[in-house]
Amino acid sequence: MNVRYLSGFRVLLSSFVLALPFSAQGQSAMQRVRLKNEVVVATDATYPPFEYVENGKVIGFDVDLGAEIGKEIGISFRFQSLEWAGVLGSLESGKADLVMSGVTITQERKQKGYLFSRPYFLSGQTIARRKGDTRIAHLSDLKDKVASVQQETTGQIALEKAGVPKDHILKFDQLQDGLTDVQNRKSDAAVADLPALTRILKRSFPDLELVGGVEVSENVGIVAWKGETELIARVNKALERIMADGRYAAIHAKWIEERLPLSTLAGLEKVKGDGSPVSEIGSDNQVAPPTLGAVSSPLSSRLTVSEILKPLVRGASLTLQLTFYTLLFGVPVGLIVALMRMSVIKPISLIASVYVEIIRGTPLLMQIYVIYFVLPSIHINLNAFISGVLALSLNAAAYISEIFRAGIESIDSGQMEAAKALGMDYRTAMRYVILPQTVRRILPPMTNEAVSLLKDTSLVSVVALAEIMRVGKELATNSGEPTRIYLTIAVVYLVLTLPLTMLTRFLEQKWKPVSRG
Amino acid sequence: MQFPSLSPSDSALDSVLSVQDLRKSFGSNEVLKGINLNVKEGEVIAMIGASGSGKSTLLRCINRLETPTSGEIRYRNQPVSNDNVTKLRREIGMVFQRFHLFPHLTVLQNLTLAPLKVLHKTQTEMHTRAMELLERVQLAEKANAFPGELSGGQQQRVAIARALALSPSVLLFDEPTSALDPELVGEVLGVMRDLASEGRTMIVATHEMGFAREAAHRVIFLHAGQIHEEGTPSQVLENPQQPRTREFLARVLNR
């Protein structure tokens, strides 16, 4: 199902966390839950039918199940949607108490310290192909073909285990992208878990079909960070009751569109209170594949314009706020860093150089991770918006400082000399003579920076900020018409960036007579 | 006016400006090799010499746009140092070869900026004063123009007015007409002649021998970083004693 294995990046971050002298968490999840009287559940809501966004709300199988568990425990569950890449990390940093995101239970994952509930869903990997492409019936048929997967998922693992060469496996951020690739004949088949594929194919990919039959079966569980045995015990108790009294079957019937494969429930019933799964990837003890209900014809449910625009406008507003605050802090900090870097006092210019080199030399995504997920381990726990603005500002400031530096250095040295000869000190000369000219001159590169910053804000979706790109992805996963959604997003971005470029042009015109001589 | 040439030690006390054994090197290149100079109140000194003889460097050392390698500069008997130079620069104005007007400010703002920010004068006070100065350089009608809209000669006149706005005691001119088209030189020299005749203390690095002859009290010939010859304009320009001076004058006058 969804992503199971630590990517190299997360391993790197984990070791960073381990190297810090403090414990990774100030409070246990149980303490936090008692304090806030709610359970924060991290999820990547682009995974129908388990979790996806409709009308601005996260809904799905996991959400309904979580609500029932909450009722049993007596504490409400709040779902927070973020990019998969940030989902599991939010447990480690204490930003979330549980993860319900269709996470497969694996031995490797347990060794990493994640604690799983008893399995609550039996799923399996299956193959989607173009209609009538009978060359493909089993995973082994893909050995000499090209297959798409969502990266770091058990679909990828299944292909690798089936002996498909790594360079024949295309890894996409989202399952939908992989399916589009198959549809566009760039790859031959996609491998992913059955419920998600069934649902997505129905809604969005009429030209694709499921091969039928499950290639690898796997168990899905709720995840907590290590040591949260009390929380997991409570969740398990609740799950057992919900499964026993029919509520589980009702939720299953509601969300899983094919007829409930009896073996799924049977598989679950085999599991007793110790939480050990029936089967795991790599174990020999696999459950017989559940049979697959007939896939019905695609639903036609075009979203209305307002259904698309409303959430996008909300997302755009967050994008604008992020951009605004980032520039508000990034520009002054950038100026200060530029002045520090030009300082004749060596240690000061060294500090500024090191800052600029570190920021420029590392990816923005990494910086966002560190601020949101790693800082809590030294007891600096910032909310998502502040983390996002902080990371973006620190990043933008480094680039802006270089723009300022180049701009200041491009001003004729005679200007500073004339100002000094008139009795001005460095500050006064900078403020009234050098910087006003610099600002006029750096307007074009600054506009560039602002526009690319506006677009870079999409990276903060890993810390659960629903800016426009994230909102768009969530919409696209459920709409069945990703093309229309993505084109709309492109237009919204244009609408956001055009005023910036127009303002620049206006100011350049206004200052034209001044820049001569 | 005649200024008898005195030895430095005698005249240093009543000088506005005195330079003692000033040396300046850029890397291994020694540009000034021990300059001694005393400037009296109201004195106009024309400094001549070939390019690279050190004229500019001497002027820039006086108001510390360059830091001297060794030697001392005194303004009204007070040593000029990095600590007090910002204050002293209000007293020692400078006009540059390439004007260096502030292109983002109007002519009027160019004149008022430093008095407003450095002397903390009021806007109305400075406006009146700036307009007076612009009248004097005959550019009152350009008060609201930007420097980029003016000719070179007009720009240099604005630059002179800008230097005057702080009411300095001494004015340093670093080849003020060298960047001008020949037909624009006259208007700038006219303004400078007026200033000289008003008794303002001026040190002018120049290639304009006519100005040196008519407006200066003393002419200094700089050669290879040293004062090679000095005296009244008639002494230096009409009856030079040193072969180097004669060579230089022959070159500039016959061009």
C-alpha cells in the first residue's frame, strides 16, 4: 500500500536526530493526548478510498474507522493531511500521535522503532494495465517491460522481489501519475494495492483495467512511535470491539467498492490480541489472495467549477500568505546578511558566508524538515505555518543577500566616496545614497526571486500546510479529471505571479529617468 | 595677494590645512613620497602635474578617502584621523572629476541631502539655502531635474553647489573639468573663479593652466609623488626653475 520503507533521506534525518543530545520527544504521545484531549492522526489524503479530500474535508475508510476508535477511547481523532514524505516523521517529532494512512505492517518498519496496531485491513498488490493488453497477467510478465509504482511503496518492493530490473521500475510521487504514464503508453503496467487501484481506475482511468487477482497480500495497521504501548493497546482494544460488533463491516462496505472479500475479514479474525499480522511482505506465510469483484464502469462525476475553485482559492490564499511573510522577513534578513558579508570585520563576513553557503548548498525541502521535524528534539516546537515561513525566509534570505550584494557592488564606488566626502557616515550613505539606487537596480532579479519563492512555497506541504499545490493534488486524486485540475492550478499560479511582474514593469518605467547618468 | 613661502614648521600653526611628510603606497607602488604642504586661510592652490604624479591621491588623502601610509594631516591644528574624519569632511568639501551626483535624487535633493542628514538642518532652511546656491551656479531652473537630464558642465556646477551646501572652509577639486567636453569647461571654471575671488580656501588639481595663472595664489608642480617645484603662478608657470617642470609645461601648453 502506501509508503513503507525509509527513504535514504529519512534515514539521514533519523541519524541526525539520534546525534542530538536530547531525547527525540519531550512528551509521550499519551501525555499529549491527555493534555489536548485529542489524537492527532497524520495521513496523506491522496489515497482514496482510505483517505482523500472532498469539499475541503479529509474523508475515507481510515477516517471513519478512526472516528469509531475515538468513540471507543473517548477522545476524538483529528486527521491532518500532509505529503507522504512527512507523514511518518511526524510521529518521531511528536507532531502527530498516530498515523493512519494505509500503512503496511512490515518487519523492517518495526525494527525502525515504529509500533503497529493489530492489522485492520488485508490488502494486496495488483496490476493495472491498458484494456486488453493480455501480455501482462502476472508480476513476472513485467520483467522485460516497464512498470510504474508510487515510490517507496510495497508495489515497488513486490516488483523488485518478482525480479523486475530496477531500471524497469518507474517511481512516481503519486499513484495517479504512474497510471497516467501507463495510459500514455510510456510504461506497460502499474502495480499498487487493490482498493486504491480499483477506486482510482473507476474514477479517472477508463482506458485501464485491473488484471485480476492479488499478487502479494499484506496487512495494514495503525502506526505509533516507539514506546507508545499504552496508546496502541487502547487502539487494539477499540479495533477488536469495532470489528466484532459489525461497525467495521459497515465501514468496509461503505468505502471499499468491490464486494467485501470475505477472506479479508477472515484474515483479520485470525489475528489475536497480540497484534501479530497474518502475513508480511517477505514472509512465506501468505494469505490466499482475495477474489476481486467486478470493476464497474467509470463514474461520471465532473466537479463543478466552484467545487474546484473554492478549495484552490483557499490554497492560493495560504500560498500568498506564505509568500508575503517570507518576503517580509527574507528581504531585511537578506539585506543584513549582504551587509555582514561585505563587512571588513573578518568574523562577521565569515559568519554570513557560511550561512549563505549552507543554505544554498542544501535543498529547501531538507531545511523545512529540519525546522519542523528535527528542532522539536531540542525543544523548539513550532507550528506548521511558522516552520514553513521560517524555513522559506531563511532560504530566501540567502539568495536575496546575494542579490543585494551584487546590486550594492554594482553601484559606482564614486557614489560612496561622494557621500563620505559630504560628511555622511557609512549608515547614512548606505541608507540614502547606495541602497535606493541598489533597489532600483535589483528589481528584476528580486522579482525573479519573489516569483520562484511563490512557487517554492508548494514544498511546505510536507508539513501539512494546504497551499495551492497540495490542495490541487488532493482534488486531483478524487476528481477523476486531474488534467483539468492541474491546468486550473497553472492558471491560478499565473494569476498570482502576473501582478508581481506587472508591478516590476511599472516601477521600472517610473524610475527610468533616474537610472540614467 | 602674495603669500611668501615659509618653511612648514613656521606656518603649520596658522594654516587651515597642513600636510607633513605624507606617504602613500598602493602595494609596492609608492605614489606619494613625502609631501609637505601648508594651506592658509583664503589661499587658492593650483596643483599641476602629469597623470599619475599623485595629485588625486594627495587630495584623497587629505579628506581620507585614502588612508595615508605614513605622515600627518592637520586641519586647524587638529590631526585628521579615521575617528574624526567624518566630522571634518563637513569642513573639507570635495568636487570629483566625474561629478558623482546622486542619480536617484533631484538636483535640489542632491544639495539638501547631506545638510539634512548630517547637519540636521530643517527642510525649509535648506530649501532656501539650496536655491541660493543653485542661483549662484545659474541652475535654479534645474532644481527639480534629475542629474541624468543635465549636461556634464551643468552636473559639475551642481556638484560644486552640493559641496558648498555644507559651508565648508576648504574645497578640494580633483580635476573638475577633465571629464567635460571642451565647450563646457568654461562655465565650470567661471564658477570656480568666483569662489576663488570670494576668498575661499581651495586646492585644485587641474590641467587648466589659464585657471592656475589667473585664479591661483600658488602653483604646485607634482612629479613622481613629490612636490617638485612651487611658487607664485608667474614663478612656476612663466619662469620654471626645474627641467621637469619646463618639460611638463611645454607639453601641456603646446598641445
